[in-house]
Amino acid sequence: MNIRQYTLSTLALCFLISIIYGRINQAKVQPAKVHSYSLNAIADKENVIPMVIIGSGPAGLSAALYGARANVKTVIIQGEKPGGLLTETSYVENWPGRRPTLGAKLIDDAREQAKSFGAILVDDSVKSVDFSTWPFVLYTENGEKIRALTVIIATGARPRMLGVAGEQEYWGCGVTSCAVCDAPFYKDQEVVVIGGGDSAVEEALQLATYAKKVTVLVRKDRMRAAQSMQDHLTRFGSVAVVYNVEVQRILGDGVQVTGVELLNNQTNERFVMPINGVFLAIGHDPSTDIFKKWVKTDGQGYIKLTSRTQESSMPGVFAAGDVADSRYRQAGVAAGDGIKSALDAKAFLDDIGFSTAVSSRVSHAVREEQKEIVSIPAIITNDDFKREVEKSDLPVVVDFFAHYCPPCMRMLPIFEAVAHEYVGKIKFVKVDTEIGVELVERFFVRKIPCLIVFKDGQLVARYNGAMNKDELTSFIEKFIS
Ligand code: NDP
């Protein structure tokens, strides 16, 4: 066989393998059953929504604005983290037309704007979907079954973990991924931020005003963050960047983090850096697990889109924002995607003949949840603790929170709603960590929100991080006799 024949046969073999591999990959996704998309299918159905948006970050809220403003009944199921990752960043300085504005404020404004046109925001999460039938079916954490004529997936991405020893063990006891929430606990201490992207710079800037020393650990010989972001770091003498290092292990004394074991990937030297806190900022993975069976995704799990539209491989299902964007991942781009997805969904509804007249005959009973809440006693001192917790006949759940912490503020209404359901069975108490410093130190709270359960005055369980309503309910159920 000469070189030409060899090259041709190798190419043919590669071509064959890629076809087989493509088939195997495609086989994982349910074939896009050709739905009839006939409006007769909705005549006898309850709870049919023309446009359902899953996720409430910039993509979801922009889609909701355009859907509702086009006079289409639009429901947005907000998800476990209403507002998404933007609520966890500090100032956003690259939102067109706005001077630097807090991420949470941008989200609040977008939410109010969408609501002003009639979008309905539901405090619930979608736990599974069935796209084998049309209208599409969505099942929620709160037990709702919603039928949707079009679905816009805007579930964003979730923070990545390192996967090294000590990360899980010390989660909330020195390891965290939210500097906005936890930086004040590291006053005058030494911390590291892992990652070289814009998030790592954000975390370092948040920490710089509290910590004695912040070291950003970057695995390459350069940072990926925008130069303008990196330039901000030079304003702080307490921030250093170390390149070519990889975290091998997070070390601790059984209670809290004491250091990180690092590898210099240029010299192969291993060394220990003694520090008190590890802030992870190593990127995100798309939240597509429940959709992968129904729509095509790429090798990294991002939803594949059709040509220049936001439509997925399933007609009637669209995707917007980080869930379908491995390249740009900017809040502004996500908002643009959201707008395009709503325009595409509206065009789809027009194509199948969905009109205002049809809409008026359809049952769409989903309403914004009217939460019943109880007021929760706030405690500050050890004396308060003795009175409200130690002397209580009921088990007590204590929520450590702060007003500046977005996940805490998302969690507080959930805490209040669950407290309402368990009156007389379990007691709920809250500690504002900015003033309840005695209790923060006594129970070594280093990550908020932090829930601690006491029974007969004894600490029986602890959870570092936010929970949705179902998670909180099953967490406390164990302590009710
Ligand atoms: P990125 O994906 O941009 O960066 C992740 C960083 O983590 C990279 O430096 C990557 O290294 C590093 N990393 C990944 N895995 C590991 C690992 N196992 N160990 C060590 N390091 C690791 O994610 P970001 O969250 O920073 O940003 C996501 C998007 O959000 C970006 O588009 C960003 O621009 C945007 N953003 C914008 C902000 C703003 O404008 N204010 C603020 C925050 C985010 P490597 O480079 O070697 O791959």
C-alpha cells in the first residue's frame, strides 16, 4: 500500500468511525418525535401555558419580558436560585447603558420590568420534563404538573468543584464559592482564590477589603480574565497572583481549613501553603441534566441550537443563555439570547395558529405563589440563645444569615414559609451574622446561609449552604418526633 492509498484508507476509516460515533451519540437523545402541534390537543387539558420559561437569570427574565409584552401568557419558573449567578456577583460594569450596578439590582429591575407586562414568576423548580408528548409536560418540585406549548430553557450553569481531597470535608468550614457571602468571615486572615477567569478576579476583589492576604492560584502561566479586570487587582497590595500551580489537596485540622497542598506544574515541586480559606472560581457546567434525553447537547453538555435561532433539536423547545453558550457566557449575551428565544417561541406559536382567541379558551391556572409567612425571632447574644434555643421544648433550627448575602436572602422567605407549616412541631430562629458575632464565633460559622439544628440544647445537625423548600423540609423532618 503506498502513502496515498494509506492516507485514503485512514481517512475512510475515520469517516466511518465518526458516522458510527455520531449515531451512538444521537441514540442517547430520544428521537424528536414529530408532534402534530395541533391545537385540538389542548382543548380538554388543564394548566396549559403558551410560553414557559425555566430559569430566572438575565436570559429567562429577558425572554419573559418579550413573551409577556407580546401578549402571550408567560410563566417563568424561577428555579432554586432565583436571579441566577448574577445575584452573586458584585458590581457589573459591562451592562450596556448602565454605570456599574450591583448584579442583584440588575436582576430586581429586570424582574419588575417583566412583571409589569404580566409575566408570572413562580417560586418553584422543574424537576423533570416529558417532551415525548405535546403540549410538553413539566413536573415541579412543589408537585405541579404544567403543560407548555413552548418551553424556553434558561437554566444557566452551576459552579464547578475541584474534586480534590478535603474539598467536601471542609465545605462551609473554610471552602466556599461565594466571596460576596463569606468574605467578612475572613477578616485579617489569609485566603486563596482558585481560578484565572473574571470570577476569580471578582472573588479576590471582594476578599481584598477583608483578608490580610489574598493569593490567586492560576494553573496556567496567564489569567483568562479580561485585562481590565486583572488591572483592578493591582490596586490592592494585599493581593498576589501565583501562576502554574494546581491544588492537590485541601488540608485541615478536622474542624477548619489550615492550608492547601500545591503542585508547581513547571518544576513538579510540591509545597504546602498555610491559609484559612479557599474560594473556588474555576468556571461552570451547564445545567442540562434533565433535558439531555430530549434535546441534543454537545460534548460538554451545552444545548445545541439550530442555525442562527435559539431553537433546540426539538421544535417548540428553545434555549437561552449559559445553558447553550460555551463561548461568550456574558450576562448581556444571555439577555440577548433570551430576547431571541422569546421571539422564536412567539413565531412558533403564530405558525401553529395560536392566537388571542385560542388563548382565551385555554386553562392556564398557574398563579404566583401567595406565601403565608410567620415572623421568626432574631437572636443576637448568648443570653438570647439560652432563652430561645437551650430552654426550648421543641427542636430548634437556627438560620445564620446576612442581608448582603444573596443566597441568604433567597433562603429567608423559604425558611419563613416552612416555619409556617411546622408551627408547634419545630421552632425557627435566625441570627444576623453582622450583629450576632458572639454566636457566629461560638458555632464557628464561616459560610452562610448556615442552618444549625439543636435538640434539648445540643447541636444535632448542621448544613452549610442554601436549600430549596423540599430540601429544607426533608432536612428538618428527621428531627420531629
Ligand atoms: P471561566 O471559565 O472564564 O474561567 C475559569 C477559570 O478557572 C480558568 O482560569 C480556568 O483555567 C480555571 N480552572 C478550571 N478548572 C480548574 C481546575 N480544576 N483547577 C484550577 N483552575 C481551574 O469561568 P468564570 O466563572 O471566571 O467566568 C464565566 C463567564 O462569566 C466568563 O465569560 C466571564 O467573562 C463571565 N464573568 C463576567 C464577570 C464580569 O464581567 N463582571 C464576572 C464573572 C464572570 P484555564 O484558563 O487554565 O482553563
